[in-house]
Amino acid sequence: MQKDYVYIITNKNDTVLYTGVTSNLIKRMYEHKSKKFKGFASRYNCDKLVYFEEFDSIDEAIVREKQIKKYKRYKKIDLIELNNSLWEDLSDGWLFYFD
């Protein structure tokens, strides 16, 4: 069964937070890292995955994405640090093979 994801990425200095939703997290991270699409994430060099949640449906993921996007910055930081206190790139070591 396919999973759907809500994720938060940041830049190398952890100063910008971007929240997104996808049905293919590996491919989406490749797209962020290769700056495949122009927009907020590429403009601010957000390509470091610091948080994600998995869902059984895209509808559930979208509801959660909207909820997180309404959070103030401190609440997003709390969410990240609860699961990834060192702000490591959770996509490190993933194989990116989409070109």
C-alpha cells in the first residue's frame, strides 16, 4: 500500500522552514536537492529533511500539512526536536536515481 507524507525541510543554517506533502518522499527530496522546481524551497535553499509523518491517504496528509502550516515557528521547532533533536538530514544516505 502506498504511503503519503507530510514533511518539513530547512536550509543548511536551519533558519527557514518549509512544510510540504507528497506521495513519494524519496523522489520529492531528490527534486528539492536538485532544485528541480522554482519556488519557495529552492529560493531559500531548503533541501534538508528534518521531519516527516506517514499517512495511509493523501487526504489525511493534506489535512495535517494545513495544520502544521498554521503553526507558529516555535511549535514547528518543537515538533522537529521531539523526533530529531540534532536537526540531522533524515534523507542522508537515500539513493537518488531519478535523472
